[in-house]
Amino acid sequence: MTKRKFGLGLSLMLAAGTMLAACGSSDEGSSTGGSSESGGGEASDFSVAMVTDVGGVDDKSFNQSAWEGLQQFGEENGLKKGNGGFDYLQSASDADYNTNLNNLIRRDFDVVFGIGFLMEGAIKEIAEQQPEAQLAIIDAVVDAPNVASVLFKEQEAAYLAGVAAALMTETNKVGFVGGMEIPVIERFEAGFLEGVKAVDDTIEVDVQYTGAFDKAELGKTTANRMYSGGADIVFHAAGATGNGVFTEAKERKEQDPDANIWVIGVDADQYEEGQVGDANVTLTSALKEVDQAVVDIANKAKAGEFPGGETVVYGLAEDGVGLADPRGAIPEDKMAQIEEYKEKIASGEIKVPETVE
């Protein structure tokens, strides 16, 4: 998936390689070598793999972004999908986390990523059992010498999403759909609320949590209530549950092409998810450069500099979060205002809270 961003370079760490398309649901992680052709980079004997959380590798969100990062690393290093290269295993439930992690360690991958806060317990347990393994976890902190913890300042991207929503709402009512009430999602909520308030503190924000990251039907019913209640823009931070938010918005747009109905996506550029005929309901997306963080950690490990025992944090100042290109959905004058807020956050003039105050 090609991602376009305003004011957001991919200077995180690496020369940008050709991004391979994310695998769909038919591309399943395997325990044997894959059939993908190797990339154009010089062949490497360093291998990487990841375990998804229950959202799945094609969640159009952070699992998919992480997999795109592994594919990019493979392309840049001449690796094939499968043993000795790069691969993933998908978790149908949390009961699969330990099994999948152990499976990849037994297959001798040099670094194994656990994707998502929900894998914190499993990573901690496996790190203790397998002290020689190099593990990394996205969106959580595990205090172990063989674990690299990767966090993002989601609140900063969400703040910009809140500014965009406040500048674009016509009803003075917007919505936030969260998945589970965990720190990473609460950071999204806190930032969004602060961004809206910074523009106009009279705007009403309807906040609802679905309690799941893999229930699109819950996202749809929650969005239905919000739009029916007067919200014209809904920001989701709910993984695959957020796919239902897009479904609801697109159905309403199909019924009334003139309706002012928008979705703000999360983690990856979700523009394609909002396409409905010749229109699109995606206003923008709050980006987390999970793919580039995965590549960065993999490159560090390959160079013998695996940040085990460390917590690496990516924010606006590190080009680790931001907003996706709205492709004209947001007028240039309002984009200029958003850019002003972005610069103030990156410079430290604006401190975005991590929790709802």
C-alpha cells in the first residue's frame, strides 16, 4: 500500500525500498519456505518474522503495516518468504500467541516481533523461557534484556486528527470509536480530544469503546449510532473493528451522495477503505509508521545493535507519526492550520497528554 503524507517524510531510518503489497487473507503464514521471489537487494542470511494479534495480517491497520515492513526488509536484503528469510504467523485467538512465538523461534528466525499490546504477556513469558531469542514487541513495554519494546506517540497523530475534525465538522459533533480500553488506544483518545478542544471547545465528542479489535460488526453499529446522533466525522482506533466504521459511512454515502459523512482512519493510510463509487469518505488517517519501525529494529539487529532491554519511542519529531494526505478532502487553508499545530508539537511548544485529563 503506497502511503502519501503531508509534511511527513520517511526519514525514520532507512532508504525507502519498494513496498510490497500487503498479503490478503489468502496469504497465510507458513512453517515452510515460501515461494515468493527474492528482492533486488544483496542476499542476506539474517531472518525476521512476526506474530500478529487477533486482528490478523490483513487488518488494514498496524498488523498489516508491520507485515509490510517485514516485506520491505526482505526486499532490501534479498530474502524470500519462509525459513531463512521473512515470514509471519497469524493468531486466531490469544491462546495462539505463545505457540506461534515458540514456533518461529524453533525455526531459527533471528528476530521475532509480537505485534500489539495484547501480546505483552506472551512476549514476557517467552523471553524468560528463551533468553537467547531476540524478541521485539510493538505497542507495549516488556522489561527483559532480550526484548526491544517499540512505542509510538499516538497522541500526537491523534491531536492532528482532532484538529482536522474540528476544522471540518459541519454539525459541531464528532465521534471516536476505540477498540479495547488499553494505554495505546487511550493515547489516541486523549490526543483526539485535545486536538478538537484546541480548535473549538464547544464541539461535542462522542467517545465509545467496542471492547474488541476484530469485530467489524461492532464498529458498524457504533458508527451507526454516532452518525444517527448527529456526528459527521468519526475517528476510529479499533483495528479491524474499524472496518465496520467505514462500511457504515460508505452505506450512508451511497444512500445520499451529498451527505457530509467522513471517517478518519488509523495506523495506516486508509484512503482505499473509504472508496465508494466516485466518492471517498476517508478524510485523512492518523499514521503510525509501524512498518518503518519494524525495518529500523530489524536493521539494527542485523548490524549487531539489537536494542534489547530498551524502549524505542517514535513521535512527530522522529517522523514516526503524522497524518495521511487527505487528497483534497481538507482545503489548503485548513491544511495550513494543521501544519502549524504539527510544527508546535514537533518543537515541544505543545505537549499532548497521553491520558484523558
